[in-house]
Amino acid sequence: MPSAPLPNNSAVYEKLHHKSQRSWTKQVFLPIPGVPKRHLRVLAPNLPSLRQLQGKLPKPMGRKRTLILICFACMAMVMTVMLFSRNVGTPEWPESWPPGDPSTLVFKREDLQRIWKWEIASGHYPSRRSIPKMIGLTSPPYNPGLPTKQRNLPPSRYRPPPSVVTPNTDTDTMGVGSKRVYLDIQSVPPNVAYPPRPVSGSVADMDVIMKHCDFSGNKYVRDCLEVLRLGGGLDNGQRTRRGKMDDWKYIYMEQSNATVEVPSESSEDDETHPYPVRRPLAPGEADAAEDPDGGLSKKRGVEWEPQLVLPFPLKHTPNAALLSPCDPENPRLFHMFWTGPFTDKPYLALLSFLYTQNTGIHLEEWPADSSVCRPEFWLWINPGPAAAIPNPNALNDMFEQLKLSPWASPFLHPRFKDVIKFKLWNTTEQLDGIPEIKNEWRILQDSLFNSGGYVISVKHEDESSTNETSTKKADEDDIINRTGSTSASAYDRMSVILSDMARFVLCHRFGGIYLDADTILLRDWEELWGWKGAFAYRWSRLEKYNTAVLRMNKGSALGSFLFRTALKNGLDFHPMTVSRYTADAHIEGLLLRLPDALFDSAWLNTEYYQRDRPPQPYFVDFADFFDTPQQSSAAPQSLGFNGFFKGAYSYHFHNFWWKPFDPTRNWPDLGPRFVVGERMARAALEGKNVTFSSAIAEDLKNTEAEETVESDKRDLDWSAVLKRTFESYIRSERPNLYGEWLRW
């Protein structure tokens, strides 16, 4: 097993790469009168080093050496004062050093303030985390997403006037919202065999989750999953006494009977704006007003964006006060993007949705007065290569192909029509539906496939000559015309790049949560829907985003910022680039970076982290999901679905599109209702060409009689166990995660 690379800041690294040698000078920090929390750094002679040097120099140079060293020390002090004195009396904006990636910022500080205030006023920031000082807010914004809290403010004579900018500290928001009641979720006897469904309208407190799960705070995935299990009531009937666990309660209800009205912040605010902005300093208020955008690093070669046009903020309405179970401003839509032939990958994602979410298929009919907001799964199909333009009959062709696909046709059954919907993806139509870029994106249409600065150029047919087409290399044609990934070497990179952009387009246009197609849902997401902020999750050990799970609000200020910024940066939506967008603008708090334990519990282990206390199951490689190591291959069948990262909301198996979940039964095994598709898939594995009509007429009795235990794999892998678990629910042979039986 390869060893983990040494971190750059480790003591071992320093020993290997740095010699032990004393410096001639040392740093001395002197306080600056009148400037609290600031010190002047002065380089002073290091006397022990000088004495050591004195013994090594020739004796005749004694007096000259002393004079030279004194001059050197004086020059060092003068240079230090000249270098650092420019910071005295100026705002304490962080410098943009050390140098790294070039800045992506195109918005001024005033627009960044307006974005923050719009999101907070709309209830999209139900968090107690502070607003960064670089935003430069002068007073705490009212926050309807936080409960009202008594504030003990100092006397007015000790507070700075509201017109004075005090950028040296972060800014807290002022809660003016409803009271929170944290829930103790447990099954009620005698129904203790299965966990209860989450309470309708409940909300996950992300501050509590970050407290117990944040990798930056040295929190283990294993411990995080325990908090998620117990706080979510998933361990009922199997709970071990742990003492008082009030600190682990992370799900709450908002108590309110009306919408939360956000009071006006100041009568001096500009009333032409639908939300307050920072009042600029009037002439004469200061001898020399500082640069309003001081400390911000603008993208080179572009002008500042004009003032961002935003609608009025939304009125935050607690879930308990909604007129209907579903919030019209917060639709419960799962989005997924797929290119090429339908395979077992989106098949299993849809099955996991039916197995875990409150879709109502366990009821004969969805009640009109239900208190539950029914989620929907929108699967967006790009029928051809990512760069192709759909033909006029693309929608009809798409449904015809879905009907003939054994993996897709089961979800066209009328029982699922209200919760699973197939949508046709059209890049032009989707980009035209984004008002922030619809008039400008065509300038970049030849370089739309931009991922992390790596651009795949796609020429139009009328721009490329016949000679150029004939001289293209076969592998280049493959990249352009590929539809799906058939192996690690034949990877559909174009579709992956397109999906990087599609997730932001779909969430900004329609709202909801985007999921990568290599995602399996593991529990009900009710309380995640209740939390109205935007989120993605952490890129393993790095403080970057992974947007395999992305939640954004429809038509939000955050979305407007991202699309305008992306337009000026080549429409690059790679998660690493999006991380730069938010970091350069100091708005990372508006797109919360959740711990990967919630959605990607194996990631840290696969990168050699936390292997001293791994979660269950213990994967050292993502391939272990498909090929479980022999030493731990008893766990999948012994523990089943309940032993698979219990507490996490989903699992991300990171590609492996070409690897079947269940090699020995690589077909949809959903029972007599869908036997036609099963017959077609099994015949295809045998190399037979079976048409739809012949499969209907085929009698499967002989085929079923041939199946024996000996023909199956002895130790099933985790991927096979999960697939067979979901399929048995559709066959009505077992209940779902919450003890509900599917009714046909």
C-alpha cells in the first residue's frame, strides 16, 4: 500500500528540505500607538548568530566587521519601517499574497454587499456564521432565517456612528425570525422495526452539522455519521445508551403562523433599491475617503460589472406557516443529467429515489390534503453527443428510445408518472432561459466546453471544410461524438463538462437539488429541503467545492453573481473554478461547503485520510464498492442496506460508468410487470438480438427454472446488494427504508 504524501507544513518535511542554520537577523514585533491589534515588524540583529560568526572570521577584520554589521542592521530597520508603515491608519484588508491563481472577481464591493443582503433578507442564510469583513458591512443585517435573540448592545456613546466603515471585524446578522424547537426523533412502540419518516417541514441546522462533521475542525466521518444517525432517528431499536445527546439534535421546526417581516434597517438607506446598501461617505465626512473597493482584487483585463439588477427579496415564510405543504419559491426537484444510452447507473439512482424519498407510492392515491410536499425527480436526457444540436423530433425520439430501453422503460409506468419525469436537454434553449447571459453567451459558443480553463473547441459544420474533416484523427472525433463512458480510456469528457454547466443552469432556472448520475440516495432529504440556503460539499481534504450535489434557489442573487462571473471567465463551471469565484468575492458563506461525510463518506479514506478510524464500510478505493475485498466481503450480505454508511444522505461512487453493479444479474430484475425489459436485457448479454415484440411473446418459465444459487456469485459486493435491495422493493417483496410497502 503506498504511503500518504508528506504535507508541506510537516516537521518531517522541514527536516528533509531545510538545513538547520541560524539567521543573522530576527523579527521583533513592536506595538503601534493608536492602532490596536497591529504590530510593526522590525528586523533586528540576531546576537547569538553574530557571536557564532565572530569566531569564524579572521581576527584583523574585527573593527571593520563590527562597523559593517551595524550599518547592515540600520539599513534593515529603515527598510522594514518603509515597507510596513504604509499600512498604518488604513483599513485592515487582507493582502492578496501569496500569489496564486489570477483573480476572477468582476463585481464591486457595493454589489457584493447587495448580494449578501438579498440572500439574507430572503431567508437563504439561516446560519449564525459571520459575514466576512471584506464585504465591509457597517451594521448587522436583519436575518429572518434566525430566531429572534435579545442583543445586549453597548451604550450608543461607545458605538461608532453608522456612517463609519469598520472593516476590521466580521459582521454578524441579527435574527428576527421564528423560534426553533429541536426534535427528539424516535420510533413510537410498537412500530420500532423501522425509523420514522422525518417530520414534514423540519429543517436541518447546518451550524450543528458543521460543528460535528467539519473536516477542518478535525472531525471524523465515523463520528459525524453517528450524530446524523441518532439525531435523525435512524437508529431506533438498535440504539446504545450514550447519555444526554441534546447537543446532537440537529433537526428543528420553526414555530410561526405568519411570514416574517424584515424591519427597515435605516431611514437613511436608498429607497430606490429593494434592499438596503451601504451609504457612501458624504463630502466632508472624512478628509480622504478610502477606496470603496480597497482590498478587492479585480480580474485583469475586464471592467467592473455594472450594478447588478436584482428583484425584490423573497419573503421568508416558515414551513409551518405555508398555505400548502410545498413552498412555491422552493420546489422539491431532484435534477440529474444523462447523455447517451440509458444504463444501470441512472436506473439505480431512480430506484434509490423511490426507495428512500416520500413519493407516496406506498399509498393507493396521494391525498389532496396531505401535509407532505411530494418530491419529483427530473431526469434530463441529452440524446446525442454533448456538442450535437437536437433535431426537431428529438423529444419523440427520446421517448421512443426510453420505451425500448430495458433500464429506462420501467419508470414510464403510470405508477411513477407523478414523481419521475424525463426531460429533453437543449443547450441553446437552456442558456437562453438564463436572463443574466442570454444576450451574450453566444460570443463563447465555440468554447462552451470549458473545464478548469481546458477548452475543447467545437467547430460548426459550415466553418470546417471537407479536407479538415477528412484529416481529423479518430481519437479527436471520438471526443466530439462520444455518448457515454464505456471505459476509463473512452471517457465522455464533453458530457462531463456540459454537466458542470447544466447543474447551475437547472438550479437557477427551476430551483431544487442537482445530483450527479453516480449518486445513490440513502435516506429521506426532508430536512435538507427545509434548510433554504444554497450548498454543495467539500472536495475531500481541500477547502474547495464538489458540486456532485448542488442546491441553489431559483432566480437567486447568488445565481446571478455566478453566471455573470462565469461569463467573464469563459463560462467555466468546473467546481474548482467555482471555488475561485466565491473565494475571490468573499461569498463562500452563501454557497455552504458541507462536509463530504453527508454525501461522499468514503472519499477521505480513499485518499489515505482517517484510516485510523474509518466508517462502515471501509473503502480504500472507490472500486471497493463494485469489487468488495475478500476480507470484508461478508459485510454486504450480513449487514445489508442498513450497514452502508448509515446516517449519510447519499453515496457518490465516482464514475465507473462501465462497471456493472451486479455482473451475474446484469439486467433489471423487477418482476412480472417488467418482464419484457428483463428478457431483452438478458438476451443482449447472451449476444442475441431480441426485438420488443418477440420479447413479449417469449415464455420465461424455462429461463427461470435454469437459475440456481450455484450460478450466482457466492459473496455479493456492496453494489449488487444495494441493487437487489431496491429491486425487491419494486417487486413488493420487502418494504422500503421506512417500512412502507409499494402499492400497485
